[in-house]
Amino acid sequence: MDPATAEPRPELMDLREVRLLDLEAIKGSHLAHSMRRLVEEADRRDEACARFESAF
Amino acid sequence: MATEWPAGLDVADLLRRGWRPAPFRQFVVKLHGRCNLACDYCYMFHSTDQGWRSRPAVMSRAVADQICARIAEHCAAHDLPRVAVVLHGGEPLLAGATMIGRFAVDLRRALTMSTAVDLSIQTNGILLDERMLDVLAEAGCRVGVSLDGDRGGHDRHRTRTGGQGSYDRVMRGIRLLAGERYRPLFAGLLCTVDLANDPLRTYEALLESAPPLIDFLLPHGNWSNPPPGRTPGAPDAPYGSWLAEVFDHWYSAPRRAGVRLFDETIQLLLGGWTTSEVVGLSPYRTLVIETDGALEQVDTLRSAYPDAAATGYHISSDPLDAALTHPALVARQIGAEALSAQCQRCPLRNVCGGGCYPHRYQAGAGFRNPSVYCADLSWLIRHIQARLSTDLARLTSRGAERA
């Protein structure tokens, strides 16, 4: 649920679930492309957070 | 206009509450302010805003130099590792190969080693020839071209000043760009949706040159000046169903080209991030610089009312940071706070993000309204959501079986 709206959130998956999926099974599809991008972006943000935290 | 939102937006209060503007990361530079086409839907030349008439046709060397220095100043102040500069118009290729090449060299020289620049140009394709493409290749400048589908669809709106269609000339340029020699420069195609065009024929025509990316643009309009075929507030979704038909075709096939609107919607539905202007709630971080050096908001705002894109700042007297706290630009960076009450309550809020900002305008109220395309966006997002849900259920059950 989205606490601001008390409605179900439109997001369909938790990132932790995405990381567990076997993307080889849908290789070449738009969905595989999107999931790969999602994970790469999450990793970039994690790295940026880690850099930020280590600076203080 | 003083009562129209965001004119009364209290930026000082936002700053007191801890909000901070995000620095610009895209600069749209108008090297040339005139065009060699006379497209009937053009927001630049055929809207109520006729500001282009009082601006110089071509950017002066002095203004171009100031732009390079100001962008460099902004990048250094905010420690930006990468920015995008988009050469735009009018028709930017009218500036000529020499000016474009010189600007690219000056820009890269002005930016320090710590900031990379993604340089691109958005053109109607008429002047794309080998000499121009050689200069763009030398400048490291990628090329996006406007093409509205097949000949019939394209020539319905994108005409020469004499009324004849531009399709043949544009396709000549696109074929050259998409060929082996210049292909690395090919950034993609921009297509304005027309309900009179068959969606699949339009999409297939765009795919012919194998673009890496396709951008579908909804015709600009708002609650006071509705887009063609869109009755404000009506529950039907002509544009949503047009796009959904393309989505199904695109999504069912192996990935050949990205379609920005679909890719970004999928990212948001999956809980990811986007920098799109059209969907989502990410801060919008683009600044436009006119041929005379005026700092402006996105051009498409011209479709709302005259001077809607103005900020009052100028490259010669103001650092780019000045524009970051202009209420109209702040309104593009505060996410859900900029949305109407109806959008705030909507379960699709985080994905839709209220839609493209100019499409929210209503005379007398301003920009704090749902998009005039609300029904279409809702239709399309729910359609994509349904397709994804089915596939994800299949994928996760397959994973569970293996486990």
C-alpha cells in the first residue's frame, strides 16, 4: 500500500525479487531489458550511497 | 497570469523546509531560430506564442561563447560528471556545419576533464547530407530526426513552406544516417501521434531505418486548447488505445528498438527510476537557451500561452543557477507536490506523474491539473501493467517451480 494514498502501489515487483529472476529465460525481450536496467540503476545508486556515506 | 499556478509557489518556504533544487543536466541550445519546414502543428511557429519573431534567426558567436562558459560554470559548481547538450531550433542544421562544428569544439574545450558531454542534435532531417554528417561525426554529435511514420502520415503535417510534403527529403537523410558509415550517430526518431494514422503502419514505417530509439510525442494541447480528437474530461482514450496497439506489437516482438514512453513506463511499474519528462515524478532538469541568450523553460510550454516558457534571465547577466529557483522551474522539481488533488489521490500517481507538464494547463488555473490526456495515460499504463503482471506471474512461478 502507498501510505500517502492508501491505494495499492502500482509498482509490480520488489527489487529483491527482480534480482532473483532468471533473465536468460526471457533473453532478448523488452522485459529482460527493463529488468537488467532496473538492477543496474539500483546498483549504481547503492554505490553512490556507499561513496557518500564513506565520505563522512 | 499572476494567479495561475505556479506563480504563487512559495520557493522560500520550500527551501526553509529543506527542499533543494537539482542542478540542470540537460541544456537545449537554440543555434538557429527559424525553420525550413512549415509543419502545421508546430508549437514554435504556429502557437499563440510568436516570440520567435523578435529573436535573432541565428545565435551570435558572443552568445554561443557565453553559453559554453555558463554551462562549464554550472558543471564545476555542482561537480557534475556528465551533462547532455541538445542542439535545437527552429531547425538547428540551418546554423550550418561550420557553426555547429565550432560550437562543439568550444563547448568541449570549456568543460573541464571532469565533466563529459553527450552532444546531440534534433533535426527535421532536410539538410542531412554527407558533409553535414562528417562534421557531426567529428563533433561527436548524435542525431535525432523527426519522422511521423509513412509518407501519408508524415506529409499530412510536415510540409515545406509551399505545402509540398517533406517525406522524400527526410528519408534521404535518414537512410544516409542509418547506413553503415554514420550509424553510430543515429540517436533515434521522434514521431508525433496522429489518430488519423494507423498505429501499426506508423510503427512499422519508423522501424524501417532500424532506429535505436523511437519517441512518440502526443500532440501538444491542454484543457483550454484541447489536442485534436481529445475532448477534455471525456472518459474515452483515443490516444491511449492508439499507443496500446503499438505497445502490444512492440512488446510481443524481440527487442529491436527502444520506445521511450513504453520503456520508461515499464521501469516505473517495476518500481524503478526514470528521468522522463512525460511520465514519473523525477525532477525535471532541463534548461533551454534561446538564440538571443534568454534562459527559458521547455519550448512546448509555448502551446499554453505567450511567454509561458520565459524566465526573465539571460546568459550574459545570470548564472544558470539563477533559474533553479524560478517558481516555474521549481514546480518541475518538487514531484508529487506539484500535482493536483485528483492526481495526488490517483493510484497511478507515481507512474503517470501527472503526464507531460504543458498538457496540464488550464487558463485561469495554471498547471496544477491532471493532464488533458489523463484518460489516455491511465488506459495505457493499466494496459502495460496488465501485460507485465501476466509475464511476471509466469516468470516468478517458473522460478518457484525450479526452487
